[in-house]
Amino acid sequence: MTGLSPSGIITLTTDFGLRDPFVGIMKGRILARFPVARIIDLTHDVSVHAPAEAGFWLERSFVYFPAGTVHVAVVDPGVGTTRDILCAAAHGQYFLAPDNGLLGTLLARATSPAAAPAVVRLQPGALAGFGIGAPSATFHGRDIFAPVAALLASAACEPHQLGRATDTWQPGSVSTATTDSQGVRGCIVTIDHFGNLITNIEGTQLAGFHRPEVLAADRSLPLRRTYGDAAPGELLALVNAFEVLEIACVNGSAAVSLALERGAAVRVRESAG
Amino acid sequence: MTGLSPSGIITLTTDFGLRDPFVGIMKGRILARFPVARIIDLTHDVSVHAPAEAGFWLERSFVYFPAGTVHVAVVDPGVGTTRDILCAAAHGQYFLAPDNGLLGTLLARATSPAAAPAVVRLQPGALAGFGIGAPSATFHGRDIFAPVAALLASAACEPHQLGRATDTWQPGSVSTATTDSQGVRGCIVTIDHFGNLITNIEGTQLAGFHRPEVLAADRSLPLRRTYGDAAPGELLALVNAFEVLEIACVNGSAAVSLALERGAAVRVRESAG
Amino acid sequence: MTGLSPSGIITLTTDFGLRDPFVGIMKGRILARFPVARIIDLTHDVSVHAPAEAGFWLERSFVYFPAGTVHVAVVDPGVGTTRDILCAAAHGQYFLAPDNGLLGTLLARATSPAAAPAVVRLQPGALAGFGIGAPSATFHGRDIFAPVAALLASAACEPHQLGRATDTWQPGSVSTATTDSQGVRGCIVTIDHFGNLITNIEGTQLAGFHRPEVLAADRSLPLRRTYGDAAPGELLALVNAFEVLEIACVNGSAAVSLALERGAAVRVRESAG
């Protein structure tokens, strides 16, 4: 028993894009089992086959949803193979995702006794008991994730009824920024719609610096509070609303200005100046 | 009388894109007449002015929605001209679309006595009786489709009250793959977000082959079960979750690899090897 | 007291795009305070940092929503600086937006005594009284706009409880087309998904012409009723469903054909022919 009371809300995070009806079909399957579900698109434009990016955003986003929300994340290059699907109760919410590292960081951060995650590997026999039959080879979002999300959100079942408990899973694939005597070394996790470069460097990792200097693409950037603290066209770094270091260009795209992509190195050190 | 009981769900399929407020405005019109409508976006990124593509996806998608769902499809290069709008009760669901071939295949496949479609051509006089006045010349999605969908989904009217019954309409514009002694000849109907090439060749058309070989762009591709059955970068064919032949590139884009577009020929034959 | 009765509907207009979870997170915050909110995306692909474009579409769209709808518009290059946020009751609806000109035209057109806008500048102290604390420096959509929208839509408060009444604000940043003896001079406000060029020239400004001729990019275009009134590939002008002049290319993109961008000049004059 997780003791969670479902909020009736289901969020969807995928790399399906919105060009095709894949997301709409998932919603149809959800409504067929749970007609009053409230379904929220978190994003469907995760970089294709990038579970790390999906996991990063999901881990930074779930807290803004009511307790008992069901978060479905389908970034799943292994669909149709033997990879498992995990169903986790953690942080007071439910999570459904392939066991490919997407949930790793999120589960690793749910370690206090009160918040320890309860994780289950979905099993075909258990699913069959709820009328979820053998899936297609290529669209488990429709065939498994959607109906399971509806079951959980409608309180028709608890995770432990859907498979076998487990306490191992793929670790998170977002690397953690490291701190040593030279400063902090991290990387760009994702690039947003505005061209802002979002890193894995936590705001808390900057606490010890007196005059921090951010280094990226051989440039030294000042650390500011918000976009309006620099002039149009200027590059700056800031701790963003998700509590990680971000590099931005005022009224422009830092991704274009610096020609950086996901994975590129970013450092923070004490300014010599 | 169609005998259908509305599910309260309305799906939307358009080529309007999401850059402009057109889709949002349609939803406003729906909620103004039916405040508890549950509205699902099937897709708004159908290739511009491609009713065949919209019809293909709608025909493959509606089955995942509850009986009595209202499916609205507005891919309508003839808006404002004399083309009619069809309202059909078929397959246990409602469909609204311009009479431009979009619904042709879907209606042709609803031919059993139990599932025979009941189709009506909307008429201005009938619509006026429900408070739907003369439309603008360019946005019938807002002025006709949205309020009619709200009427149907809220059980405020039946299709026969909206116009005149008809048993002819534009045939489907998706061609059907043909089978002869050489094998099966079809074409690419649409290309999805992942660059997968989706054809009009039904999985059932492959039943007679012992060792099928898929030919596209002068390449011979193996038929596999799922993406994980080939190595990263490899091209393969499979029968996808919509029961049609699809050509994919593992962790890549088949559309880019093969430089193929919608309409390109795809063949299946018995392998000589 | 505004005397408005909330419809329970909230619309969202932003330049956030749909690649990242920003919009989904706003919806989570709304549902956390108002679980039965019906949230409609008007558009999230306003040109980045273009409040004028957002204001244009919002002013042309709100009328299609029920009275008492809450319209949230976050195109906000000044986030985190001293710019204010406005909450207006006007035209029988609620509007929330930064004071950067976005609402200027919309409010200027609500001037009759019955429709006079009641406008408030949000104040931190007032927000704190409703549990809305100090915001992050970069994401007021999540930290202020979403919870305030939920308060208004759920009738938990009235605008005057959220701040201080004001009767001045930034004027609208969409210029108005002017009429003189030479004809009408306007410009392109936005370009839609189809490549149609949408201008600030009102349909009513064309009333005095006998044989109007539309001039753009050194071309003379005929004024027609709808797209079907010209041949495929031809350019034409029409008064669109939003009552403004639009330049279109039948089955093509006028933006591509004419190589015009936002801001480009468009004129209408009496044809000499």
C-alpha cells in the first residue's frame, strides 16, 4: 500500500512530438478507462530517444503538481524489447516510465524514510488481470502506459497489484556536477525554447563562491539575478527558476551565440579579477 | 436516429498548426455551448492541405476513443467555396469533415449492415435553427465545425437534424496498396516525428509471404518485429502498431536516410535469397 | 467589484513554446489551486519577446470565449525587473499580463461606460495574503500568473483584492493603420501557419473604396472574398475571419512568395485601372 490518494491528474512526457496522433491516442485510451481524468502535457518534444533529458525535466517539474498525480514518461528507444516498465510511488506521486535511467535521479532523491520509493516492475500477467492484453511491438504508450495511468489515477488499483516489487533499477543518466578545489564542473543538460543553456550545476553548488565566474565555450560570463540585469545581446549566467545554473543571452539565443549543444562542458570558478 | 449515445469527448484533427490561436478559438466556441466537453487534440500538424493524410490518421485512430465520440477534422482547402460539410455516424462514433475525400476510406470501411454509416450534408437552414449563423469565408472550423461538434457531443441534436441525408460523397484519397503475382505495391502515406515512413500496405497483405523483402528507394530491407531487432543506424521494415507496413531507421530517421517523401513507391516481394 | 461571474475557463497565451515543460508546469500550479479549471491553450508560439503579436491575437480571440473567462498572457522580456503585472476586468472578461503594452489595444477598445476596464497593478503584499509568496526571478508564469488565474477563475478573489487600482498603463504596441487621401497605410502584424500575412488594416477601413487594390512588396493584389476565388499559386488579399486584411497565396505561402516579414508595409488604394 502506498497510501497515496490519486489527484485524478495525469501528466504526459514523451518524445513523440505533436505532428502525429500518438499523444491524442494515448489520451483516448486514458479517457476510455477514466472519463474524468485531467490530462496535462508536460512536454512531447524531448529530444528523440533522450531519456536523460526527459528525466531531468520530470524531476524538476513534478513538485508543481498536486500530491497523488500520475506522471507518465515515455522516452523509450527499447520499446518491444525486454526492457521493463517501472511504476513508482515516490515523493507523494506516481511515476510510470521505462527502466532506462529516466527515473534514476528522481528515485535517488527520494531516500528519506518517509519518502522512500516503492517501485514495481510491470508484469504481463498482472496487467492481464486488469484487462490490459499483449501490447503491440512499437507503441506501449498506447497499449500499456495509458491504461495503467488510468487505473492508478482512478484509484482502480495500487502499484503493487501491477507487478513485482523491486529495489534496483537503471541509475539516472543525467550526470551530476562535481566540485573540487578548481571549482564546479558540469555540463549542459538541455536547451530551452529561448536558446537558454540549462546545466546540471545546482544553485546550491555556487554557495561557497565570493565572485563566481562561469566558463563556457572559452568565454567568461558574469553571474546575475535575472535577464533584465544585462543589456540586450549580452550573455550572462543565472540560477534559474528550477534552481540550476543557466546561461542566457538577453533578447537572444545563448545556444546560437555560443554554438553549444547538449553535453557541452560548463565550469564555475572563483574569479581572479 | 443514430442510436449513438455521446461520450462527451470531441477530438480535433486539423492542418492549422499551433502557432496561431485558431485551435484555441475552436475550443472556446465548443466550451461556450458545452462547458463540460472534454476536447482532445489528435493532431494539428497534418501536412497543409492534405486531406488524405488527415483521413489516414483519423481512420487509424478513432477506435481508441469511447463510442459516441465526436471527431472533427478540418483540412479544408476549399473553405468558403461550395464544397459541403459531412456529418457521419459510423463505427459507433460521429465524424465531421469537409466533403473532400477525408472521410472516404473511413466510411467505405463501415459497410456491414450493423455499421452502415448515416451521412448528412450540413445545410445552412438547419444550422440556423440551432443558432449557427452565416459563417465567415475563411474559418469554418470556428463558425461551423466547433458549434456543431458541441451540439452533437452534448446530445443537443442528432445528425439528421443538421441537414439532408446523402449516400454519396467524395471517395477516399488515400490509395490502396495492390497485390499481384509480383507482390504488393503501395506508397508512403505519411512520415512521422521520428522520420518513420508509414505506408498504405496493410499487415494482412503480407500474410502470404514466406520471406518478404521490402523495396524502397532501390534498397532491400528486412521485415522485423520491432525497432530493437536491428542495430543502431540500420534500416528495417515492420508492421507497426497501426497494422500497416512502416520503414524505420534504428535511432535515426528513415526519411533522411532514404531521402523519401510522401507518395514514394514501396514494394514487398518474396525474397529470392 | 467587477460583477463578473467566472466561467471556470482559463486561456494561456505565451512565447514559451512547447518544447519545455513550462506550460505544463503552469497548468499544474493552476490545478493545484483550482482542480476543475478548464485550461485552453490559445498559443504558446508567439514570436519570442513580441508582446505586440500576443496582444493582437488576444484582442481578436477573447470574444469567442464565455463571459468571465480568465485570459493569461505571458510574453514578458522584463520578467524579474520592476515592470508591473496588470489584472484587468474588461469586455466582460479577465486579463492578466505584464504592463508592457500587450493589453494596450484591448483596453483602449473597452471605453464605453458599460465596458470601461477596471485595472489593477498586482502588489506583493496583496498576493501574499492569498498565499502567493516571493517569485523566482525568471518564471513569473509559474509563480504569479498561474496561481492568480486560479484565484480569479475559482471566484476565490476579485481583482481589487490583488493590488492597487490604476488608470494608466503602457499603450498598445500594435500600430494602427492610417487613412488619408492616398488610401490606407498599414503593416503586417503576424504571419500565420499557412504563410498568410495578417495586417493591422481593419475591414471597415476598406468600406469607402470602389475598386480597392492592395500593394505589398511592389506587387498589386486583387481583393477577393475567400481563398477559392483565385487559382492555385496566385496571390490575393481578403478580409479574413478576424476582420482584418490578409494577404494569401492559394495552396501556398504568401510569406515565402513575397519574402515579407512582420512589420512590412501594406497599402490599399483606389485602383487606377
